[in-house]
Amino acid sequence: MKRLPTALFIFLFSLVVAQDSLAQRDLSGKIQVQAARQTSVRITSGAGAVTSTLVGPVYPPPLGANFSMSGSPNDGLLGRASGKDWYLSGVELSSHTTVYWGPVNGDVRLSMDGAVFTSAETLQYSSGSSNLLNGVVEWTGTSSYYQKISHAPIAVSTQFVMTVTDSTTGSPIALTAAPGIGLPANVGAVVTVTPGLHYRVNFRFTINNTTPHLDFFDANADASYGQAYSSFGDGFYYINVPPTISSISSQSTIENNSVGPLPFVIHDLEQPPTALLVTAWSSNQTIVPNGNIALGGTDTSRTISITPGTNQTGSATITVTVFDGADSASTPFNLTVDPPIQFQVAPNSLNFGSVLLGSTRMDSVIASNPGAGTVHVSSATSNNPKFIVTPTADSIPGGGNKKFLISYSPNATVADTGKIYFTHDAPTSPDSVTLVGRGVLEIIVQKRQDTDGDTLTLGDQTPKVWHLALYAGSVAPANLVAGGDGSSLIVGGLGAGVYIATEGDSGSSWHRINGNKTLQDTVTLSTIPVTTITFINFKPNSLSVSSFQDNDGNFATAGDRVAKQWHLEIHKNSAGGPLVYQGDATAIANASLGDGTYYATEADSLNWLHLGYVADGTPAASPGTNAVAIALAGGQQGALDFVNAPPVYSEYFRSFREDSLALDKDYAGKLGKPVKRKPKFVDFSFDLIAPQSVSVTLKFSVLSTGIAVKGPDTVGVWSNSKLVTTFPINSGSTVHFTGRGFKGSLMKATYEWATVPHSTKGNVTLASNILRLPMPDRVNALFEAYNASGFASTGGLLVGKVHSDSAKSYGWVLQKKYTDVLKSLYDKKAITPL
């Protein structure tokens, strides 16, 4: 191809909109320009910001942007010197749109030896040669030049310069670097499109930085040596705002029924509604196939209609999307396809089992409606009055359920059956529930232990583990209904008839004290729901109380004791409590005592001394004690012996026999002095109860000797001391103290238990505190005897008696004075025969 001689290089600038490449010639057909649309670039501003898309290059400009473009071919030498000018004027933009114009949308290429571009003929943006603030941007590189002298292409340096100025004032327009808005660096720079401004854009190629701008050697050359080709294209870029779509609420429908049309609204700032693409899809192709979704409406008002799959129930998420060519927006909503109204009841049968006559057992069923509409239960009825259902009518919304209570109240020992019928407006009406139950009787056999032997006092009766059994008809192994060891035997599910309750035999130590007082009770069941049979057993205790006379007055010696008739009594709870038994005898006994504390008492008798007692074989010296507590439980056998000294030991002075005076030689006929009647000793006793398992220390006001006993055990002794400490005593145990003080004054004592964390102290309350006189001598006896006429003789003391066989033999004589008694001990002449 030959180049025109009139111009070395002329090019035509074209704006391209479509996705495919476009090639066209200028008016003279000399230069061919190629352009291609670039891929859109997505940019994001800030963390979590809404993503927007930078769209371009496009032509015409986006919605609301208008302009006019004009320019001259600049053919001939004018094109060599000044390049090519384009003008942008009358720009109008909507307020929401940010628009840029770029002179280059991709590679800049130049070839002067044919229409084929090599990779080396691509120019690169040069930031160093550009001056964006003054509207200058430059691309540099190499191009292929066909030299006519050598008839071969040579590579020459090439510059492509774009200058943007205000077409009115000529002032430069500042440019924005392409990477600043997310475009490739080789785009170079873009112009911010401002409404109302007019732009002049000048393009020119320079080869080897010389003028003319193309090949000046070809100014008058033959055009047959080649033709220059360039390739670059401009376009508009804008920040696309994603479209919007209104929400759609969740929907429900009944099986095989459509939904819609449902309205929704779409909108986009850059594109008209007709340019927006609306689509919809289903998450569950079985419930809603995509082909069953229909979109409708016009402009911004759109609709969606949905037809579920045939005979399908369930749910699907329907997503509706609007797309403006760059960005999209979606709204999802849930569609539930319900079955038609239904009625179901579960369980469909109830077994109430065995129910006591006169009682009621409750159960329930659940009626549900898995369908969509409301099921109306018009009635719930029973065909057997022993079975009652509530409520008798109700409504169940779609997907809901209601509880129906059913009661069973038997009145006879028979098997009962029945049905509950539910009448409703669902297709399966009526539905029913089958019911069964049986009325039964019950026997309770219980065992109680009575501790006081009195059935009228119930507070002392407690459950007792025993072998209990129940037989039907008669007592035989084959007729055993139930049995076992326990305090009660509950046997349910019984029919009418004769039953025999039995208790095990535990020997003669236990006695039944209620009912027929035997080991069996027979009952006949008919209509009474519950029959209780109680065996009340009592294990009696025994207590014997005896009285003994101690002839020497010394409690420590038991060999001289003989049974003595006395008035004896047994009391309950206290010495003055209820009288249980009494008698005037040497011993009394009661073998039917209940558990508890009993008091054995003996009557006081003038001048007799209470020396102590023996409890269950254990002696306890306790002067003055005539009432003793004995605890009995669980069939114990208790025994208590009272020991008393005769009246002689209660006189002021110990008495004597007559011959003791006659044979007394201590004073050798002298009168002597009587012993003064002044207390010389004190006998005392008391009890203490241990608060803990510790020892106790006692302090006495005078020197004393004594013993401390706990039951049969000696826990402490002391002799001629004011202080004693016992062995440790079990908590709650009673310790009995007995002693004699060696001074004629009443005893006082204090105690101190070694309790923790602090000791327990107090004063002792003495049960007995008796002053004792000294032993009299014979002078005291004489005074007493004669002055008080203490002897049966008249006018004196019968000291001896004359023996008939010999007048000289020793005999007894009657002395008129007690001084004569003294003489008779050594002067035989003083003896006057009787």
C-alpha cells in the first residue's frame, strides 16, 4: 500500500461501546483505528463498605450524562505540526453519578510499515514524561518505520502525547492517575467529567522527538512504500451503585395451590427499569421447580407468582435477584406448602390397668392437626360412663395440637371397655380411642408394736417388721396371694371374695392385744375399696418387788436378812404416778407391764430404817430411800429388793440385852459418864447424771468415806478425804454416791464434770443428809432404861433369876436401882434373891 503524499499520518479517533472489537477507517480511508472494551473493575471503600463497581469503558455515557463531541481531520501538514484535536462540550450529569473520561482504554500501538502490530510496537505509559496537574499524559516506546532508501523497516523511538485544556480559556485541566480509580497503569490518566465544562483534547505522535511528527523523509515520497496504523480507544467510566429490591414476607399455601402474584419494587440509579434483569430461583426443586416461578410487572413495580410441585408439601427458599449489568441485589423469602387440614390422635388406645373402686385414674391423648387450616372438633364423647373425656369440643389450628383428658372411675370389680369418639371436619372423621380398665379392691396388712400394752393409746404404737401374708379362701400354700417381711403388706388388684391375713408366730414373749387376739384375721371383700387389717403386738415386761429385814442394821452384810411383810407398790413414770400394782406381802409381781419407767415403792414404818435396795442383783446402799426407778423395755424382767432395819436401830441409842449389863466390867462398879447426845457423823447419798462421757470430781465440806457406783460397777471410792474423782462415766449414765462424813454437821458438796470445751460445775443436791449420834455406853442405857421405865419389870431391872437347883448358883435377880446393878457385878452380898 502506498501512502498519500499530502500527509504523512492521519488518524481517526473512535468511541467503542460493545464487547466485540471495532475497526473503521477515517474519511480518506488512510488510517485504521481498533478499540476493545476493558473488563469492569470492582472497588470497595472502607471496611465493611457496600461493594460498588467501576464500570467502563462505555459509550454513550451513563444515565444522566450528555455531551457533544467534535473535531477536525487535521489532514496534511497541519496534522504533522499540531496533532489532532477533539472537543467535549455540553456535558450534563445526574447528581448521583461519578463519571470519568479516559483517552486510552488499553494498549497504545503504532506501526508505520503495515497493519500488523508486533509486540515491540506497544507503547507504555510514562509517569516521568507526564504532567498530570497540567493535563499532559505521555506514552513512549518504539514503532516500525519503513525506510525507502534501504527498503526495509527500522525501529524508531515513538511518543504519544495527550493534552487536555479548557477549550474556552485554554487552561490545562488536571488529570487523575488511572490506578487511583482502580484502572490499569497503562491507561495513564482520566478526566473527571464535570457538568458545564468544555474540553479540548489534543493527540499527536512524535518520532525520535523530532518534527514533523511522523516521518519527514516521506514528505514528498512515493506513497507506495507503506501506510501508518495506530490503535487506541477512549471511553467513559462510572461508579456503579448496586440496584435495590424490596423484601417479600414469608408465604404459606396449601398443597397444590399457587401463591401470588406477590408485589415487589426494583430500582437502580444508573439504569432505567427496562435495562434491569430480574431472575428468581428455588432452593428446593421438588417443592418449587424453577420453571414454576413466574415474574411479571412493569417499570419498577414487579410481581412473582409461584406454583408448588404437584402433591408436594414442605418448604423452599425463593430468592429474587435484580441485576443492572454490573451489580445485583437479592431478596429471599420462605414458602411453606402445607397439607390440607388433618386430624390425628395418639395414642389410639389407653389401658388404665387396675384401679381401686371409688377412685379415679387420669390419662390423656394428644389430638394434632399437621395440616394448614383449622380443624374443628365438634364433639368428643364416650360410650361408657365410667370413662369421661374433657373437653368435649375444641379447635386445633394448623400445625397445632390439643390435649384431651380421659378419666376412669370403676364401680365394680369387673373388666371395663369403652371408646372415645372424636367428630370433626377433617376427612377422617370420626376418629376413636379404645379404652380398657379393671376395678379392683385392696387389702393393707400392717404390723404395729405397742409399748404400753394399751390399744387405746396410739402414740406409743410404731411400725414393726414382721412376717405378714395374705391367703385367698383358706390358709394353704396354694392359696398364698402375697407375703413377706415388713411393717406393712399392700396387696392390690383383688377381686371380691374371702381373704385371710396372717402374722408370723414369734413365741409367747409377744402377745396380740387387738382384734381377735390370734395370728389370723378373715375379711370378705365386696365393694369397700380398701380394707386394712392391723396386728398390734405387745411384748410385756415383768417387775417383782420384795421386802427384807436386815437384823444387824448393816447393809453390807446380807446373810442376816429375812423376808418381811410390807406394803409395796408399783407406779408408772414417777413415785407419785399412776398406781400399777400394790399389795401387803413379802413380795409383789406384775408380768404385763409396758415399756417405760416404773417406780417400786415401800411404805414407811415407824422407827424402821430404809438401808438401801438391791436392783436386779446389784446392791445400792441408799439410806432413807423408799422409791426406786426401774426402766423396762422389750420384755425385760426386773427385780427390786428393799432392805430395812428394825426399830431398835432407830432409837437414840443402840439397845442392849439384859445380860450384857450384868456382865459389864468396864467400869468396875463405878457409875461412869454417859455419852453426850450430840451428832458425831453424817450419812449422805445423791445421784448425778453424766452430761458427756467424762469423769467427775467431787469436793465435800467435811472429811468423809464413801463409794460411787454405776449400776453394778464401782467407778470411785474415797476414804477420809474431802475430794474424789471418778473413772469416766458414759454420757447419760446415772452415778449413785453414798458416804459418811466424820463431823456432826450436814454435808455440802460441789461437782465438776470434765466436759469440753469447758467443764461443767455446780452444787450437789443431796437425796439424804442424816446426822448420826455416837454409840451410847451402858450409862446411857441405865439412864434411859430406868428413867423411861424401859423394861417390863416393875420397880427395877430384872437382872437375873434364882436357879431352883442351887441357891448358891448364878441366877437372875431384880435390882431396884441401877447402882445396885453395878454392885452386883463384883459384890455377891448385894445380890438379893428373888
